[in-house]
Amino acid sequence: MLDQSSEPIIRVHNLVNRFGDETVHDGLDLEVFRGEVLGVVGASGSGKSVLLRTVIGLNRPVAGRVEVFGRDILAISDTDQREIEKRWGVLFQDGALFSSLTVAENIEVPLKEYYDMPLRLMDEIAAFKIGIVGLPEGTGEKYPSQLSGGMRKRSGLARALALDPEIVFLDEPTAGLDPIAAGDFDILIRDLRGSLGLTVFMVTHDLDTLISICDRVAVLVDKKLRVGTLEQLLHDEHPWIQSYFHGPRGRAALLSEGEHLQN
């Protein structure tokens, strides 16, 4: 659960991302605390996925500082970067599985990348990860093309969990899923956060996800972030935030959650 009395596990300060003449982030600040589920939202093109990629070192910003586990990932050596990467897992959109590998082989990719271990042990780890994300026995032998969208997401999540990470980064984890599959995935993330003690950094557009599992929400507007609990943001007067949370879909999601809590 969110503990703001502790040191942030992720800290972003004065971040600037620019592509050509377009500035996406301009002096952006963010703190993520150990054990919380943080949802990052914003309009299309606001730079949500760019922010995620910057935090995990896949995009180098024009300016700013990014600390994960207290280390400046923009200034550390390649060796130290690899050590930090062992402590997080990433689920990209649609799972980003290797099509030529089975699900089990996909899960074993980070194990082979960072450790030298027997194949039998890797197979056992892959089978265990498949189980904890709720996939049926035998899924490990299948290829991504044989899976439904929801199963691909869960397989990608199993790979993200392969190294027992402390942080999981999720990029639009429920995009393309039907409401039932999306709801089930939200429950899975909530349960895994509780059982594994994960910190979750999640880019999403799904209002139901924000309402049901996020401790705080970070909204990208005007090239910066406004961060708060859902209740705090519901009272934010920024036009985009008002439109997002108080538009027809936002009202429907909030009403649905209210009815769920009453029941």
C-alpha cells in the first residue's frame, strides 16, 4: 500500500523531453512511493509512454534527473544499469511477445539475459509465473499467435515478473480487452501487488482501472504532471481533467464503482 512517509522508489525532477521542435515534457516532476499503484493518464500525444520509457532508460531526455532505487539512471554505468534492470519488469502494449518463441520461452528470455541457470530451473520458473498470472496449464507450450488478447497480456506480465521485480511498469495493460477481461486483469494486478509487494507504474486510459486499483493518479497536462488521489483530482479545475473525469464515461465509471462499493 501507499506509504508516503518512506523515500520515493522513483523520483523524476525537472524532466524535459523534446523531439525536434516539439516539447513533450517541460520541467516535469514526479515521485512514486514503494507499494503504490500509480496510474498515468493524459490526452493522446501528451507523452505518457515517453515518460515510462524515460524512467526505464529507453529514452534519454534533454534535461532533468531520473532516480530509481536512489540511483540516477542517466548517470550510472552500464553494469549498474543492468543490476537495476533486474529489479523491475516491463509489460509493453499487447504483451510485446516474441512471435517465434513459446510463452515459456518468452518468460525465460530475461532469465537467460541476466543469469546462468539450468534449463530445467528456467522451465520451472516459467511454469510458476504462468500459474500466478492465472493462465491455464499448458499455456507455456503455445505461441503468441495461438493466444487471445487477454492471454497475451497475462503472458507478457508473466515475463515481466520473471526476475521477481520490485517495480512493474505497465503500458496500457487493458487496451484492446473487452470489459470483462479488462476487469479481471485489474483484479490480477491488485492481487499481485498485495501478494508480491509490488510497486506499479501504469500508463492507462482506462477510467475503470484508475478507479478500482490506483492509489494515486498522475495527469499529464500542459507538459507537466498533476498528481493526487482520485478524490483530489475530481476537484481539480483544469479543463482537460474536468472533461476526463466528469464527462459521460467518467461519470459512468464513477457511478459503477459507487454501486459496487455499496454492494
